Amino acid sequence: MRARDLMTSPVITVQPWTSAKEAAERLSMHGFTALPVVDDDGGLVGIVAEADLIRGRIPADPRYVREPRESTAGKTVGDVMTTPVTAMGTGTDVAELCQALVDARIRAVPIVDGSAVVGIVTRGDVVRMLAREDTEIARTSGTDITDQYDDDTDRHVAQLLALAVPGVVAADTAYAGEEQTR
């Protein structure tokens, strides 16, 4: 399975000059965890996540703080965004994408075609895909692979085809046909 099979598209983006408050509103309104940040030409320049927006934004309760602190919160997305950003192409294997999500401890990966953002994949997208019922996967894939011959090569090809269907994480390729006479 490739990133293009799992990504959300079109993707909602913000620009570096978007206010941090507006970015927070968009995240909240859509239930997102991150938004890609693009320049005037639509090129990816960063990502703004929930953590970026809350960092330094809530002042400490003055009743419990000995020394008052000034807010470190930025006013625009450009002030708080993460850059450089981990992005991947539409043809990236989802296994590689998932490894990047886990290794880098990030929640979302923008999907790009060149430098243009064409989608986004989040941890939640992967979890939803894994949680799909087998009947739902079969219904939406439109694929029914049957092997009428007891052939190792056919079973291998059938297994590869089945594993390419979004949501399939394992494929049983045991021969289920009746005994064949040769």
C-alpha cells in the first residue's frame, strides 16, 4: 500500500503569516492534529501541530508562581511552526511512512508531489485503516482472489495482491480447492 492510498486529500493548509489563533481554530473545527504550512506557491515550508500552538500560550497561575513569566507564544504560524518538516511522496510505502511516524514521534506526515502538498497521513488514519473489519475491506476493495490451481507461484502472487489492498495486514494463501487430478 502506498501513501496515496491512505492520505487525506485535498489537505487544509495554512501560510506562515496565518495567525496562531486562526490555525488553532482550523485544527479544532476539523479535528486535525496538524496542518501543513505552505508558501505563496503552495510549496511545503513547515508544519504546525497542536503542541506548537499550545507551547507557551497558557500562562502559569500567578497564585503558584514566584516569578511571573512572559508568554513565549508566537503570534503567527511562522513563529511557532516546525521546520524542516518530514514529508513523503505519494508513492511511499505505508510501512516506511508508519516507521517515520513512530521513529520521529510525529503525528502527521504531509504527502507531496515535488514540493506541492497533495495530502496528509496521520497516525489516526493508519489506526482507522487497521481497525477496518475484514468484510469492509473486501467490500470496498472490489477484489476477490481465488486460486483454482494448487500452485505456489499463484499463491505468492495472490498474497502480494491481497497485501496491496488498503487495510489488509496479512493474507492466508492456503489452498482451499478440491483435489485436482493431473
